[in-house]
Amino acid sequence: MLKSKTFLKKTRAGGVVKIVREHYLRDDIGCGAPACAACDGAHAGPALESQPRDQASSLCPWPHYLLPDTNVLLHQIISAWKPGTWASVASRLRPPGSLETYIEQEQGENANDRNDRAIRVAAKWYNEHLKKMSAENQLQVILITNDKKNKEKAVEEGIPAFTCEEYVKSLTANPELIDRLACLSEETNEIESGKIIFSEHLPLSKLQQGIKSGSYLQGTFRASRENYLEATVWIHGDKEEEKEILIQGLKHLNRAIHEDIVAVELLPKSQWVAPSSVVLHDEGENEDDVERDEERQLALKTAVSEKMLRPTGRVVGIIKRNWRPYCGMLSKSGIKESRRHLFTPADKRIPRIRIETRQASTLEGRRIIVAVDGWPRNSRYPNGHFVKNLGDVGEKETETEVLLLEHDVPHQPFSQAVLSFLPKMPWSITENDMKNREDLRHLCVCSVDPPGCTDIDDALHCRELSNGNLEVGVHIADVSHFIRPGNALDQESARRGTTVYLCEKRIDMVPELLSSNLCSLRSNVDRLAFSCIWEMNHNAEILKTRFTKSVINSKASLTYAEAQMRIDSAAMNDDITTSLRGLNKLAKILKKGRIEKGALTLSSPEVRFHMDSETHDPIDLQTKELRETNSMVEEFMLLANISVAKKIHEEFSEHALLRKHPAPPPSNYEILVKAAKSKNLEIKTDTAKSLADSLDQAECPDFPYLNTLLRILATRCMMQAVYFCSGMDNDFHHYGLASPIYTHFTSPIRRYADIIVHRLLAVAIGADSTYPELTDKHKLSDICKNLNFRHKMAQYAQRASVAFHTQLFFKSKGIVSEEAYILFVRKNAIVVLIPKYGLEGTVFFEEKDKPKPQLTYDDEIPSLRIEGTVFHVFDKVKVKITLDSSNLQHQKIRMALVEPQIPGINIPPEVSDMDLNGSGRKKRKLDK
Amino acid sequence: MAGLELLSDQGYRIDGRRAGELRKIQARMGVFAQADGSAYIEQGNTKALAVVYGPHEIRGSRSRALPDRALVNCQYSSATFSTGERKRRPHGDRKSCEMGLQLRQTFEAAILTQLHPRSQIDIYVQVLQADGGTYAACVNAATLAVMDAGIPMRDFVCACSAGFVDGTALSDLSHVEEAAGGPQLALALLPASGQIALLEMDSRLHEDHLEQVLEAAAQAARDVHTLLDRVVRQHVQEASILLGD
């Protein structure tokens, strides 16, 4: 069954290397049609449909299979909303090489022509093969190709062939498909003005040469949010001084789109410019207004001092496109009956995209997804095609969907394959489960969580031992018992990485059956747990640490408030309460010890929305309250995490999954130190300990909120904490917690990192068996990379969700004036924080149609003088909050200064409120 | 995985084989008249030549003679033109020495050395073209050569390599697959008894997978055995016809 054929290849890699490879042509590859008797069972795996559904094509009314050529497939595959990588798709397309369809490259025939011929031979073979199969229901294979020559030749050889466009147009059943066709054919460009706007992209080989010789630089293209004619390129490499290159002007941007990997050429120093501080949005309706763009470009070049000039360059070529489908809205073309429209993405860094659709009127005012197909040299905008309709703008579901998509949060319901790995209900603990497991059901365990929490992953207990010491246990849901390594459930949760909490919704990492039932440590049911048990003396010194898999039966699930009440009320003296009191006492000692070591107590304004139970609209905002019990639970979680981190690192020095928090570089603290100085306070930042101390001492008797503000600022100075694999790094320190080693162990229901840590610990104590991927540090570090990315994205999505709900809240509330504190001072604006809502916003002092006020900015003290009034950091001001819905796609909270009053900047509060309100309403009406 | 896709989704390898399939094997015995035994084998593009002299008196220093069994002396060399890049010296480098040692261990386990005390058996192997699995090809060629020389053995020694990619064990690795850098296992088996004459593995492989890879290599070695057995029988038949029986 093996036939062999040998080809000789010569490649040049330094010297001449002769490569001889053999290729076995197979005679056992089936055609894939299930009804085919000739190759019965020869081909397992994905098969063709037995009776191709009637596609109702006017070109070929009989049943048929399609055989698209490689290029068609590559270009159209994105229509199916699949953010896959091209390389992997392309490599899959390698045909396995069947004996009958194999052809050799002929003399003088290039590789492309050979491939085309191969496809034709395959189509021919298929047609003849299927003819053999059954005479009565004639199945046919139709070749789909966009290559004219290929098509002609195919028709000559008697193979039915069409171009992609012809075929899709002939599908009478679903006419909307044509919109989703990627427009690539050259004909579509003819309508555009023949004028070439952009210079040509250099081919990859030239780029690589240029990068090697140093004449070009390779980097990631980052478009500016504020100015569509400006972008920066982050150079990959270690040269510190040239990290960022400025690109200005449409021609220099040369069709690069945000996140592309590009090659840039540095311009001579005489052409260097400074980043403009002007906000510019692309508003051109017409495609031919390139001249106007040039004018705008000139406007960018304001007079600047030598010092501000930055390395400037131009994009000469694209190394790798990083296009993905974009969310946004359609801006309907002004011309009636026109099928070409511009699409405005939600992300301002993405240029507008031209799409062709017949359903413009239905798509107007809706959020849609569009994929980019290409950007020809003579077009002002890239070409794209419509992919999916998400729903109406402003609808809560649509907006949530958009923010999930934009932050790349996997949020589809769990697939059947994933769900099939869930335990069967009704579930109970069996003998088998009890192996390697300790029965701790007799212990008085309870859980303390925020109200309304359904995924309880931790519970605690504390009891006095006969020798007078205390036994403290932290019990964590044993998720790794249910999620076995390598199965679909495991892969899916690894992909999701974390549960994402939005204001009104939770995107689970594991299916609900596990997260809210089997793994949730609810009261009065037997649950499997992973316990970390310490023996401590009354000074909270750990005498013994022990880890075990266990079964627990929680006696109570309390909220923070309930637990606090039990501790405080003298009347309660039951087991749970004494246990809580013991825990609380130890937690206080632990916290003191931790702070003495230099752990930071930072602050960030956190808010919670009170939701209307029916409409799910936010009714009220509330900043999170902190009780003693919050910090009690936190202390023991930290302790458990640290203990586990030590244990797994001891056992697996090369592949423990840990979490570190690098110390920020001193320059990060500049803002904080300067701000404190303006209030005559000194903040020391040389070590975490001194920072913590100086933050504690930074009190101002007549300004109690100052300390919180300082802590908020300090939080902004910090670096991001990250997961890493211990074998790949040697700095383990967690700066914020002042711990030499740290990991995440306590929330396996909502974080995948914890599941891996559970598995490592289970192996370390001999409670579970290991598996290959667990001890592969490269795989582990890949997992870490994904987890860090997902965590970051989840955080952004959470913030975006809060922002959206804040908008909804203020929409219902109308215009309000609130007290605020200045957090930062900028050149033309101040950033303020409203403690009542935990809301941060920017007050601009320059507006488009108004005369510019006199602004003097002092970088040293951070202060801004406006027409005689000076603003310092931490000054108290009063601002008016309104919802600005002039831009449908980007509704935002707008803040305006009310107090102190500066003539020409703000308007007296009462009268203006009415005024603005009125005019605002009118305007909205007009808009409609 | 970056780089080459060694195993496609459809289960085909780069050269079109499935995971458990061997390359095409062709072998001939008795290729040289002056040697006591000789054989030539092709496993895909890997080509090896083996000659055997002996058993004969100890050559060189007599002190090497073993009182209770024969001395097996193995030498491995690979032709300068055998690999893509030309080599300087055909033998004497570290790799050749190691290979010689491995061959010696393999054949000491298979040849009934106690039948020829104080004598020496020389096995010389040369690789003419290397395309992965050189050790296996050498062992298989040498087995045929030893048989051709009429030296009594316990059994055939059949060798094959196996690798591990994406949860699947691949048998009989080609050069491309070897160069990808995954774990690689070489196994020499005495097929009748199932005893292992030599087992060697490069790079790390998780314990859980070992059995699977080992089984793949053993199965491949048994497949090699059927082929070699056929070659030997055919050779004997031809020889007996020539002798006029």
C-alpha cells in the first residue's frame, strides 16, 4: 500500500545542502462521500454530506459539491467570524497526496501553475469517481476559483468552474450572502478615483534585508486615539533610546492599521516633528478629500521647540497584518440607492472601513461586525465586508456583547463537548472519591462572602486544640477533582482563564453546575475541598502546616455583615461565633505582622451598582464598604496562598506556577511625590516598607480624605502583578504583599491559575497523579501568558462595563453637581475624582468654538493657572456631570467646572443647568 | 506548535505515512564475496552496509581475549557524502564511537558468544545515506550480515526508532522528524522472546507516555522482523538453488 517517490531539492543555506526527501503517495485516501462504495471506510474523520443540500443555485441546479481553490478559501474563511491565524489555516490545506491525483511539476512550470493544475486534476478525479459511484443521482463537483486562467483551463478540460462571485450571486436562496463575500477581485476598484494616494509597500524580502542592515526598523504600529493622522511605532529590540517612532500624516502612515507589525524608515532629522496635542477625528464624508487631509496635516505642525522633536518615520511595508473583525456602526452613505457605505469602528484607532451592502437601512443604528479584506493603494479607506449584526445601539445586551467582543472575552455558552465532562446529576460522594481524602465533616466550618455570592470557593474554621494551640483551616473548593487535565472542559476553562464579573452579568470560567453548585461550598451539604490546615499559637505563629484533600460540611454561609454582627454581639456564643472570633483575633495579628514587613495598603475607588431587580437598570451607586471581616478572610487567604506557594516551589522548583509583583521603577513615583510635596508631605519610595510608613503618616487634620487620595495615586504607580513559571524566572518577589513568594490557590472556581496550583499541590502531597503537561515548563509558561492576557482583558472589560452602567445611571439621573478632588493636572485639563460615585473624569478648559482661556502649566509643582485661578493636585472643586450623547457610538460622561468660578469658563450653576438642559433636549430632537 | 507540522489533523506525517507505518524496506544478503557475511539494507532513504568477519583468532593484543566467550568488535562509520552537509572524516568521531559501542552491546546480547571462547567477531557497518534511524538500519543490516556469516544467534535483532508528537507515537522517524527535536527512542528487540537488547532515549518524555512510545517501537520492530525473515528465507532459497539441491 506504499508507493514511494523521491524528489531532490536543493536549497542554499550558507553552503549548498542537498535535501533528499521521500514522499509516500497513498492509495487508501477516500473521497469522503459517505455513499461511496469504492472507498468504503478508507477515510475516517470528517466526511462530506451524503446528499448535498439543494443550494438553489441558478448556475447549477443539480446537487453538487464545491471545491474551492486555496486562495478563495483563505480569503473567504473569515466570513465565518473565526479569528484564526492564517498560517495555521494555510498549513492545514496541504493535501495528503493521493496516488491518483498526484502530479509532478513540469519543466518550465512554476509552483503556482502546478498547484492550479493539481486542483484541476483533483476536480476531474472527483467527477469521474463520483460518476462511478451512482448513475442515477448525479453528483457533481464544482471548482470555485478566482483565477481567470485557471478557470478557462478548467472549462477546457470539461470541469464545471465558476468564480466565487458568480457562484454566490447565483445562490437564489440566500441573497444576503453576497454582502459577506470578501471583495478582493480587482474589478471592484475601478469606481474609485484612479489617483494613487499611498506609496507601495515593499516586499517582505526587501524589508527583511532592510531590517538586517538597519535601514528599516521593525515595530508594532499603534494608532493614536486622539488623532487619526498620527501614530507611534514601538520598536522591537533592546535599543532603549529609540523605542518609539512617531508617524505623522496619512501618506506616512501608509495603510497600516492598529496592531500591525510594520517596517518603518526614519526620516532625516530636519523632518522630525513633535507629537501634536490636537485632537483630530476623521470626519470626511467624501473619499476624495485627500487635499483637505493634507491641510489638516499642516495644521498639526505647530511651532515647537527643538527639545520636543521626536524621531519621526514613515511606514515602508507591512510585516504582519493583525486584522481582526471589528465592532462598530454603519455611517450610511448620503447617496440614495448606494450600496457602498462607510463603517465606523468603535475603537477610534481603527480607520473607517468601506463596505458594500444592500441592507444598509436595516443595519443603520445597529452595532455590526465588519472584517477588513484589504487596502488598495488608491483608496482612502480599507475595504471590508459585513460579518454579523449584533443589535441596536444603546441596548444593554448589545453593548455588553460589544464590550466582550472588543476585549476578546470568550463568552459563548459552553459546548456540548465541554458539558459532557460534567459529573452526572444527582451527584453524591462515592467511596472512590474518599480515597486520599480526609473526612473533616465534623469541623465547624463556615464561609464568609459578599452578599449574593453563589460561587463560594473558600471556607474557614478555627478551634482550640487540647495542647492550648489553635488549629486554623482554610478549605478551598476542590475544582481540580471535577476538571481532569486535558479534557475539553479543562481546555475550555484554560482558554477562558478567569471568570469575568460585569455589573449585571457573570461570564463563568467553568459551567454553572460546577461554579454555583458542586464546587460551591454551600452550607449544610457535603462538599469536596482542598484544605490547608495550620497549627498556630495565640501569637499567630505557625507551628505546623499541613495540606490535605478533604470532605467538609459548611455549617453556615455568612455575608461579611452577618459575620461582623456575630463577632460584635456579646449575646452570641455558639461554635461558629467563637470560631469567627478566634479567626478575627489571629487575622489582626497576622495583618499587623504583614504591615510591619512592608505590605502596602492601597486604595482604589470601587463602586457597586444597586440594580433594579426587573429592568436591571442601575438605581444607585455605592462605594464598597470595608469591614473587619473582609480583612479577616483576606488575611487567611493570603496566608494559604503563601504557604501553598512555598510548598509547591519546594516540590517543583522548575515548574511551579507562582505570582509575582515587580517593584515599580522609581520614576513611576514621581507624580505621587510631587503631589504630596504640594501639600507639604513627604513620601519615601525607596522600599515598600518606607512607602507604606510614609503613606500612613501622610495625614492632614483638616483634610481627612487626603490619605485615601494619596493611596489611590500610589496604586496608579504600581506595576501589574503577573503569573509566571518558576523555572523561567528568578525574581519571585511580591512587592505589594511584601512576600518573597506568592501564588493563587484560593479561588479555583474563578481562576484557572488556581486549578493548576491545586494539581501541583495534589501531586506534591501524593493525593493525585501527575500528567505530562504539568511538568513541562514551556507549556506552563504558555498557560501563564494566556492567563495574564485574560486577566488584563477581564479587568478592562469590567471597567468598561462599570463605565457603561455609570452612563446609564447618569442618563436616568439627569444633570448633577458634585464635589470632587483633583487627581492630576494636565496641560489643558484637570482630572478629578468624585468620591461619592468613585467616578473619575476630565474637565477640559479648551473647547472648540470658544476663545481659548489663558492657561499656564507648571510641571514642577503640578499646577495649572487659568485666568488667575490656580489649580493644585488635591484641590477640592465642584463639577457638573452630564451625559454627552452627541456621538451615538461613544456616549460619555462630561464634566464641567462649577466651583471655583472662573469667568468665561463656567457658567453660574443654577441658570446654566436649565439652559443647557433645554438646549440639549432640543439638540437631541433635532438629531432624530 | 510553531514550525513544521509533523502530524496533520488527518493523521498523515510529512512524507505521507500514518503514525505507525514504516518506510519502505529493501534488503539483500551476501553482497560481498570476500567477507564471511555481508548485507545491505535500505529503510526509506537510509542506506547501510554491514560486513562481518569471524569468528576468528584475536587480532592485535592477545590480552583482549575473553576466556569464556567471543569478543564482539563493532565499528561504525558513515560516508562523508551520507548527510546533507559533507563530513570531514568518515569515522573516529565521538558519535561513531558511541554508535559502535551501542552496536556491540546489542550484538553481545544476541550472538551466542559462549560458543566461541577466545575468538573475535568483527562487525563493520557503514552508512551510505543517512535519513533518520541510522542506528536501526545498522542493527538490521548487521543482523542479516551476522546470519550470512553463519554465526549462531539467539534470535533476530530488529531495531526501530519511535518518536512522540502531539500525543501520538510515530514509528520509524525520518530525518525531518528527528531534526524537529522531540523525544526519540531507539529500540533493539529480540522478537521471538520479546526481550530488549538495547533501549535508548534522547530528550525528556513524561513517564505516562513511555509505554505508548515503547509499544509503537516494539510493534515496528516486529514488523521489521517479518520483513527481515522474508529476506533471509529468500536468500537461503536462492543459495540452495545455486548449490544445486
